[in-house]
Amino acid sequence: MNTRCEDFFPSRRRLVDEYLAEVTGGESLSDITEAVRYSLLAGGKRLRPLLLMAAAEAAGADSARFLPVACGLEMIHAYSLIHDDLPAMDDDDYRRGRLACHKVFGEAKAILAGDALLAWAFEVMLGQGGVPQDVLVKTVKEIAFCAGPEGMVGGQTIDIEAEQTAGKNLSLEELQKMHRAKTGALFRAAVLAGGMLAGAPDGQLAALKDYAGNFGLAFQITDDILDVTGDPAAMGKKAGSDARKNKITYVSAFGLEQAEKLARAHVGKAVLALAVFDGEAGYLRFLAENLIARKN
Amino acid sequence: MNTRCEDFFPSRRRLVDEYLAEVTGGESLSDITEAVRYSLLAGGKRLRPLLLMAAAEAAGADSARFLPVACGLEMIHAYSLIHDDLPAMDDDDYRRGRLACHKVFGEAKAILAGDALLAWAFEVMLGQGGVPQDVLVKTVKEIAFCAGPEGMVGGQTIDIEAEQTAGKNLSLEELQKMHRAKTGALFRAAVLAGGMLAGAPDGQLAALKDYAGNFGLAFQITDDILDVTGDPAAMGKKAGSDARKNKITYVSAFGLEQAEKLARAHVGKAVLALAVFDGEAGYLRFLAENLIARKN
């Protein structure tokens, strides 16, 4: 499996990078695409497109067919990072080891680049061919839900409010609710979309939801761990930034050792959920198990 | 016709207001919906939903069926106003006679409320029932295009750049290009969407495009005229704000009298384009002719 994975993921990541560059590479009305491309083509793990494609492979489809929807998810992710970094939001100057969009192009352009990416993502996703149109409508609608006020934007609202309200600390329960929405919802959208586009039956879709929930929690816990133990060069930002902001994290709540144990437990549950695929979900398994080893 | 119009538009506007209130009225994950509702339910002409419904009627459909897509357009419009008013953008404190979203909820919430509305709009639109799913995909994709970097966001970029670059003044040609994208694209999306959802044949769709282009120009010219001659109370903002910002407008370029003549000419062309509908496009005609008489 590992040999296949070592082949699959780099080749799929390359497809994603090429598609994103091509989609945003044409002539354009204004120079907002310059800011869009600066942020969108800055590398990144392309985790959401890869999750979508790994889920589609688990359900028996050739995942390279689903590049439009997969890349739309990456465009939504990229928009959210640009807006999160704004001075009025998290006020971060660096992203992926280079200056944040608003530091290079100014605040107005960064707001507009995010807005452009979000609308553009839907145009790209709705251009997906080769699937029944009712399936496409259902899939993109689910993605819109996960990106909106009951998903990513809702989670970011809870996070920002906690950060900007003096003396307000989230409880562990609130922290989990926030993460399930802020980062978890788009992971769920990615995994579900892969299954839906591939025509997975309900039993498999339920398993994918279960996988995605545990994947999201494991991702967040390892994120908190990396903020304490990570190599700033690999992460592209300073370590310890959560602690400096006095944010509650899985590490501050449980200690490093327990947090690591919890992350492993969620990876285990994610892998367990894949049992219904009869060994065909190797790429999803690889992505989950790799969370523990990740460096950024 | 006028009797029918005096009935049609208020009743349709009421349906739109009710639908928007209902869609955003449920329980929600965070309090971002408070900021969303503050801006979305603040009244407004609901011109984009009305254009969609008037076009659908022209093509022979019962337009009340298309509330989800019609209201999605209004949500996109509302998001754009929230972001346009931000300090980093146009920096306006008032909108529709009340404090702008960011003055009430702060900048972070205003950015997030706009983001929430844009994603939410696509979820609502993709919930449209009663039309073939391939028609829905094509229609919403067209709306996404018109809202994105080659439409509304691209136009706003050109506008902001001209405003924030010292000594940069748009030529009349650039001004028209900017307006065609910034406000014209969403009008075109609205009118075309109404025709597409109603199953209008290509000849009617071409006529609707022609109508929408002229409607957009007439709208923008009367907007510029109102900025000089308008009643601040009716507009909900101070008159003369363009002149204070030293913006080129149709009035500054042509003078008031010529601008009024030009607006009437575009209304005339818009109405002329409706000939293919054999007198069935009365609502679209009413909306165009009303531009000249509008007070806000």
C-alpha cells in the first residue's frame, strides 16, 4: 500500500497544482487575480482535494475525474486563510513562510481576493462534468453548507469572539464545537463529496462521515501539538503562537502526552470506520495515519 | 399594465422579504447570523430578485416558484454591500439610513457576515426545486461567474484601485467597464437566471442579455444623477459623496442634462430589446421605465 500511496499522493497533488494554476491563469478583468494566485499557488498540502480524491478511490472511482470539485474545495480553503490573516481577524503577517496576502497587496485587495476565490470556487465546482447533475447539485450544496455560517464561518466566528473578548476562555466542549465547525466541516465536505461524486451507497457515506469527524479531531489535536513542539521552518510560522495568545488548546487542557494519546485514538477510530470498504480505502487510511507523523 | 405592476411588485417583494427572514431565522451555531440579518433584512429595493422574477414572467413562468435563486441573488448583493462599506474599502458608516454592519458589529464580524452570506447564498440557490437539475447547475454557475473576479468582484477591484491610487482617474471607457462588472454583472445574472429557470429559448435569452446591459447602464447613470440631485432622506446617505471623493461620474463627464438624456436612451434600448416577447414582458418594461423616476 505504502508504495502505491507514495505514488498516488504526489501525482494527485501535482494534478491539483496544475489545475489551480490553469483555472486562474487566463486573462482577467482586473489585477485581483494576482493576489488570488499569490495565495492560492503558494504550495500547501492540498489536504482537502486529496481527501476528496482518496474517498472517491475508496468508493471505487477514478479520482482524477473530480478535479473541478476537489480544486474548488482548495479555493474555499485559500479564501478562508486570506480572510483569517486580516488585521481585523487573526492579524497574522506570515502564512506558509511568506508574507500574508494583505501584507503584500493591502487590506482591500486581500478582502477582495478572498471574495473572488469564494465565488470562483462555486463556478469551478459547478463546471464538474461526468456526474449526474442531481448528484452534483447535492454535493456542491453540501459543500456550501459546510463553508457557511453552520460550518467554517460559524466556527471562525466563535474563535474570533473568544479571542477578542477579554477574559473569555472557551471550555473544552466549546473548543471542540468550534473546531468541528472551523476546520472539521470542510474536511467532512471533502470526504463526503468524494463519496457522493463516486456514487457511494448510504452505508459507505455514513462510514465516510465517521472517518471525517475523527480525522478532523486528530488533525486539530496534532495542530495544537505542533504549535508547541513543531519546527518553525517546517511550519512556516512561529511555534508557541497559541500559548502567547492564551488560547485553550488540547495541549494546555490535557498536557502533551495525553494529547498525543488522544490524537492516536481518533486516528484509530477513523481507520476503524473504513472497515466497510473491505480494504479498498487504503489512501484514506494513509492520510489518517500520516497525521501523527506530520511536521506542518 | 400599471395596475398589474402595482400589484405584482409589492407582492413579490413581500415574498422575498419573508423568504429571506425565514431562511436566516433558524437556530444557529454562532451569533454571526445576527449581523447577517441586520444587513440582509434592512429593507432595500430587492431589485435583483424582482428582475429575476420579472424575466421569468416574461418567459411565461410563474415567478414565485423561483424564490430560492432570486433570494440567493439578494444575499450576494447584501454581502457585497457589507464588504464595500468596510474601512479598508469604501469606509462608509451608513447604509440605507442606518449604521453600516461594521459600525454595529465591528470589522471582524462584518467580514465574516459577508463571507457567511456568500456561501449561504449558494446553499440556498442549490436548494431550488422544480427545475431540471442541469438547468439549475447552468444557472447558478452563471451567477457565480457574474459575482466573481470577471464580474462584481473584478469591478469593485477596479473601483477601489482608482479611488486609492493618488492621481488616478478612470477614463469614461474605464468607468463603463468598471460599472458593467461591479453592478451590471449581477443585474445580467438576475435577468438571465429568470429566463434560464423559466426555460426561455435562445432568442429570448439574447434579448434578456441586451435588456440587462442597457438596464445596468441606465441604473448607473441615474445613480450618479441621484448622487447630485437626490434627497438624502430617501437615499439613506448624503448626496454629493461621489463629488467629494473626486470620482468621475456620468454627471461630471457629461453634465446633468446630457446624463439624463443618456439614461433615457438606455431605458429606451432596454424596452426595445423586449419586443421578442410579444407584449408579455410588461414587468421588465416597468422596472426599466421606473429607473428614471426612482428616488433612491
